[in-house]
Amino acid sequence: MHRELVRTGWRVAKKTVLKLMRELGLACPIRRRRRYVSYQGEVGKVADNILDRQFTATAPNQKWVTDVTEFRINDRKVYFSPVMDLFDRQIISYALSNSPNLELTNSSLQDALATLEEGQAPLVHSDQGFQYQHRSWRGLLTKAGARQSMSRKANSLLTG
């Protein structure tokens, strides 16, 4: 209601509109924000939790972590996929997208893998999101000689 009134040129506060609607017995369905969850069941291979809550590294490019985060910017959703090195907590690479798709996660991983020197093969830890179970993600890791690790289902990276 408020949005429509503003669109037609009225200047009115949201709370005023809600108060009037309540007095008139009008109700609007409330849309609750849903948190982004990438887990869609087992759609590929689930890796063992090799990291096992050991969130420190003694050298660069030993242990990396990644996840997809959803941000709301005005009325749009934007998805952010960083790859972080646990040695110094620096973001090695990242990707942004309007959709939490394979291209988002694979491009951030490809960019991170491109920074590796000869002989470096990090452990890459994630949640069990569909992107990380997909064969394209596993293929990128295998080609680079990196190992994959995943948290238990329904746990974030920091709870292991």
C-alpha cells in the first residue's frame, strides 16, 4: 500500500499507512526474508571434513575456506563468493553475481588457483552447498592437485 501511494505522488510514512490499515481492518501478507541456504540435498559427492575445525595454517596456501553469502542492496539480491586463506585471513579471490550459480563459485576458485605457485596444493574447505558437490568444482580441485573438505550438513564454516 505504502509503495503504491508513494508511486502515485503521495508523501506518507509507512507507519501511518500501517496504522490506517489496522484501523480499517486491512491486512497485508508479510513476506519474511529467507536466509540463503545453498544446501539442496546430496546432488553430487560430499567430501570428508578433513579441516576438522583446525582454522589455522602455518604457511600461505595450505588451507582455504569459501562460502556463498547473500546481500540485499535496495530491492536486489547479490551473491558474494570469496576464497580466504586461513594463514593470514586474506581474501585471495572473489566473485559477485545476481545468482548463486556454479559460475559464481567456480570463477572465484579458478582465480584463487591461478595464484598458486608450483607445488602448492591447498586444502579447500566449504559447506555442503550444491556448488561444492558439483563435478565441475571437484574437477577444478583435482586438476590443481588441491584437496576438498566439507563441513557437516547444516553447519557453517566456523562451526565445522
